[in-house]
Amino acid sequence: MEYFNEMEVVFDSRSENEGFARVAVAAFMTQMDPVLEEVADVKTAVSEAVTNSIIHGYEGRTSGKITVWCGIEKDKKTILITVKDQGIGIENVEQAMEPLYTTRPDMDRSGMGFAFMEAFMDEVQVESVPGKGTTVWMKKTTGGEKKEAVWTTQSH
């Protein structure tokens, strides 16, 4: 598919970079003229995907790389986001996507990462190969009705 615009960032698998990834994607999608709720949804989904890569994919090791790619479709209303790592991979993707399933209960992980991604995005797909890494594809179409600010003046 051809895209109107694309961007890609690669960064170390450090928890400090989760916020960077979230903000980078949010800044990139502003050209789509989204409503704040749509931006918040995408930021949450990206945050969950990147956090999964850091905690589960690389098991907290900071030596890995995470790649976030975004493409805005020609309609300028749909964004595709991929978050990719070369970590340990997921043995059973279907099980990992079940709400409350976690491989890290010792870290107080809630097991809701994929559930949040699915709740906030229109489409989510996960491909993983044990020992090779995981790629999460997420798609969001914007178009919420914008609310105009209403200003009122009162005289005293």
C-alpha cells in the first residue's frame, strides 16, 4: 500500500523511551486533524505495545531495539502503526491476548496490554516467532465529530 506520509523511529528497549514513542506517534498523527480522544487512544495503545516489548520481549534488557513505524493512508484519516522487537517472541499469541493473562505476575503486570490495544484501536494483529521477536500492527481511523468551543460572555 502507498501512504500519504510515513515515519519510523528506532530506540533502545528502555522504559524511559516509552513516553518518547507515545509522543512521537501522537505528534505525527496531528496532520490527520484528530480529536483529542483519538490521540489519547493511539497514545495508550502505543504505550502498551512498547511496554510489552520492553518487559516481555526483552525481559527488561536494555540492549534490544524497538522499531515504531507509522503510515498515514492517502485518505488522511487512517493510520497504521507497527511496533516491532527482536526479543524472545511469544509462544502462544492467542493465549497472550486473553485479558488478565500475564507471564510476569511478579512485576504486578495486569495482563491487559493487548486488551487495551484492542479497545482503543480499530484493528490489532500480532505476529510472533519464538526466539525471533514480535510485531504488533494497529490501525485507527479518525473522524470523530469535532466540538466547537462555545464562548459566552457575562456582563456584571
